[in-house]
Amino acid sequence: MSDYDRNASAAQYGRTFGQTTVAVDEGLRAYMLRIYNYMVLGLAITGLAALGIYMLSITSDASLAARSATGAAYALRGGMFLTKIGYYAFVSPLKWAIMLSPLAIVFLLSFGIERMRPAMAQVIFWLFAALMGLSLGSIFLMYTHTSIVRVFFITAASFGALSLWGYTTQRDLTGVGSFLLMGLFGIILASLVNLFLQAQMLQWIISVVGVLIFAGLTAYDTQRLKSEYLYGAMDGETMERSAIVGALSLYLNFINLFTLLLQLLGQRDE
């Protein structure tokens, strides 16, 4: 009778453990899928905003062009002109507000999301993605459209492979992540210095090192998000907020990879 009870208990434990493992696997897949959905939708909003501001910023009609203090139209290549919207977005001091506003929202989401309801956090994330699109609209003036599309697909393929590796690898990337974060601060400082130096070689080095850093951060952040789900014991609202912050981190990795690769591989629109 004793042996029977032990065997029955072992069988019941096996079924319970198996059911728990399946539940965790399904929950983890749903959680990660939610993060990727947020990220992809954010990228779509960014792309549409960038394309929209670009289309509103150029015209072939000189009478609609913005004009300098001397009355000269802001001419672009190929017989195109910069509209008043384009002037405010890419030339006037307002461009700095457009460029820096996404950074302010990143800090807001990173440090204030615990006090937000998930619906509000979503709205702020979509607003952030749209503002990022406005700040990235100038790439259509600088690079050929063919090279932008090519670099985007290179970035998407690289990001997907790196994120998949971070999700599946058994190697602990915590130490690598700490090293990469220190490297990130280094390239931020180097970029600030190069704003004044305008050294092409330093910019090339920053771009190469930056690609390596954000490639590593993509794998690290994916593994970190997976671990947060497995060991975080999150409830519904906490999980939703965590998914939005996770999408923000992966989104930033993707955008930075894209812009740095564009600097290295993009073809300038001469």
C-alpha cells in the first residue's frame, strides 16, 4: 500500500510539474509576443511619422517654399524646395525640441511608469514613437530612399537573429550586459564631443562601435526580459507595464542599430 501511495504521489507530481511547465512556456510566449507586438507597432508609427513629415517638408513648387531672411527659397536637390513645415522641422530652432522630446519621454517611461495605468503608458509609448518618427524624417533628405529600405531590412534581419539568440542561449549575458552599458555611455560621450569636432574618422569609429554595442544589447535585453517574466511573479497590470518598458528597450536597440548602420552603409543623396 505504501509503495502504491508513493508511486501515485510521484505520478501526480509529474503531471502537476508538467502542467506548470506548459503554463509557464505558454505565458512566456504570450508575454514576449506582446513585447514584440508593441515594438513592431511602435516602429510602424515611427516609419509613418518620418515619411509623413518628409512628404510635408518638400515641394516642387517654388511658390510654396520657405524663404530665408533675404527672400531666397530653401532649395534642395533635384529641383525640390523645403516647405515652411520642413523649415520648422529641420532648420529652425524647433528642430532641437523635436530631437530632444523623445529623450524626455524615455525618462518619463523609465522612471515614472510604476505610477501609470497601462493605458496611459501605451499612449505615451505611441506618442514617443511618433516623435521619434518626426526626428528621423531628415534621413529621407540625406540618404537615397533605396539605401534606407536596404539598411532597414538588414537591420530587421540582424535584430531578429540577435534577439532569437538572446532568447534561446543558455549562456548568462548579465556580465556582458554590464560591459555593454558602460560602452554605451562611452559612445554617448564621444558623440557629444564629436558635435564640436565634426571629425569623420571619429564618427566612423562611433558608428562601428555603436553597432557592436547595440547588437549585444539586443541579445542581452531579450534574455533579461525573459528572466524578468520567469522570476518576477508579475500580476496583470505589472506585466502590461513591464511589456511596454520591454518594448521600449528593444525598440531603442532597433532604432539605434538602424541609424548607425545607415551611417555606415547608407548612400548619400548627392
